[in-house]
Amino acid sequence: MKNRPLGPFNVSAIGLGCMNLSYAYGAPVSREQGERVLLSALDAGVTFFDTAALYGFGANETLLGQVMKPHRQKFTLASKCGMQGIEQSDGSKLRVIDGRPETIKKTCEDALRRLQTDVIDLYYLHRWDKQVPIEDSVGALSDLVRQGKIQTVGLSEVSASTLRKAHAVHPIAAVQTEYSLWTRNPEIALLQACRDFGAAFVAFSPVARGFLCGVDLDIAGFDPKDIRRSMPRFSPENYAANLKLLPAYHALAQEAGCSPAQLALAWLLHKGEDIIPIPGTTSVNHLLDDLASVDVKLDAPLMVRLEALINQNTVVGNRYNAQANIEVDTETFA
């Protein structure tokens, strides 16, 4: 596995987004299957694992703690605060965004316990809580660095201007947001801002939430809790329009001698040495297919054809619904 720099760390060029194991696309996998995926990733050379307090409302951090504790010195661990579940009177949990310093510090203590570690290598603010100045939230993260509870600070789903404000308080090691052929928003300003500050760019949903994987998605059969049900690109009308892009895309993958998922990941890897994709999967076979993308070579003409085929003008539908758009702080195309 090839490596890329992330703050003071040298991590695998492709990391593992662990969310899918516990959250977002349906029922969580079994403890045994989660362990298979995590350890297979480690065995295949992955040294960057990404989780969050939100994923399964702590269950994903707990899974990583249980499985990965014996191997803690072999990988860089990232988690997130600022968005988590708050228990309700009926026992259910409500997702909330809370960037108050006291909440951030408590969430970190809970994460350290669940992850069974003394320190989190990279700790992101999962969402900027717009009721709290970004300087206050990042100040709390800076305190955690001084206390030795986290090593570096990251941000997720923020704009270039918010990154600048945050970086003035404490150096930002990495910014994470959605980036793929069909989500190009970071190209507006955020990628350049990251480069200005020397922050790594961590790309989540790099295979377009499964759209670019070469697998027929049964959107009508999505689990009732699958978050894609609320995403405009996956509405029946929009999805039917987007499917028309795939025959030409699959032809380009065949031309490049790789799988569709590998093509999507290789495109990201070719966009800059500072970009680290973190695909997620519940399948060991899919995991190994993803990781092989580090060896896929794409020439400049093929990159141009890819970008002309799938971009903000050819994809139909927003990436988030109206409520989710309010919660993020990212630049959007006019």
C-alpha cells in the first residue's frame, strides 16, 4: 500500500471509512463481519481508520475499540465530535449538532473510553454548530491537544472561509468532506484552501454512495433507515436520469482496465497527493477491489473524458435535501 502525508502522520493512500459497519445504509453488520472487514483492511495495508461518535450512536467507536485495540500502534485513528445522539425519554436517540466546548470535551472522553485508547490521532469537528463560533469549538479541540487526549484537529463539511477562521485558532491537519466525480463542490474553493494551509483533504463517499461501484442499486429496496432515501439524487426520477451516465462510465473503466469503483478512486488519487479517499464497505471482496485502485494509472486524456462525463452539470439532483443542506457549511455551485 502506498502512503500519503496527513499532518504529522504517514497514512495509507486509501483509508477505511467505518460508518457502513454500524450506520447509515441499513442494519449494522454482525460483530463477526465487522471484525473481518477491519482486520482484512489492516492486513491489506490500510493504516487510516475513520469513525465518529454519530455512527451507530457510539456503536462504531465501540466496535473499533474491541477489534483494533491489540493493533493500536499499527494505524492512525480518526474520529469525530460535534454531532451525536442524545437519548430521549422513550429510549430512542435523537441526532443533534452541538459544538459547545463542554460537549466536545465530554464527547472526547466518551470516545476514548469506547475506542479503548489513550489518544485519538485525528479528531474532527463533524459539523460546525452555527450557534457556536467556530473559534470556540476549535479552541476546545486545541485544549484537548494540549491535554494529550487528541494529537491533531480536523474539520468536516466546512467552507474555505470557515477553515481560515479555524486555522487561525489552531492548525488544521485535515478537512473531510464528500468528494467524487459526482460531487465536485470542494473544487470551488476548499481544495485550494487546504493546500494553502497544508491540510490533507479526506474524501468521503468517494464512490458516490455506491453509484459508481458497478453494482445495480435497488433504490426501491433500500432499508427504511438508509440515508440515501432522503437524498435527491436517489429519488426515482433523478436516479433514472443519472443511470444514463453509467454505460459510458463503465466503458471508460473497461478502457482503463479496472473496475468501476477502482476508476472512481483512481480519479481521486490522481487529483492530488494530498487527497486521501476513505471508501466504506461491509464486504471484504469490495474492500480488496477498492484498495487495488492505488495501482490504476489514468492518463490526462482519460481524466478529461471522465470529468466531462460526470460532473455538477450532468448529475441530476442535489447531494443533500433542504434540511441537510442547512446543516453543512460548504460552497455550492451557482
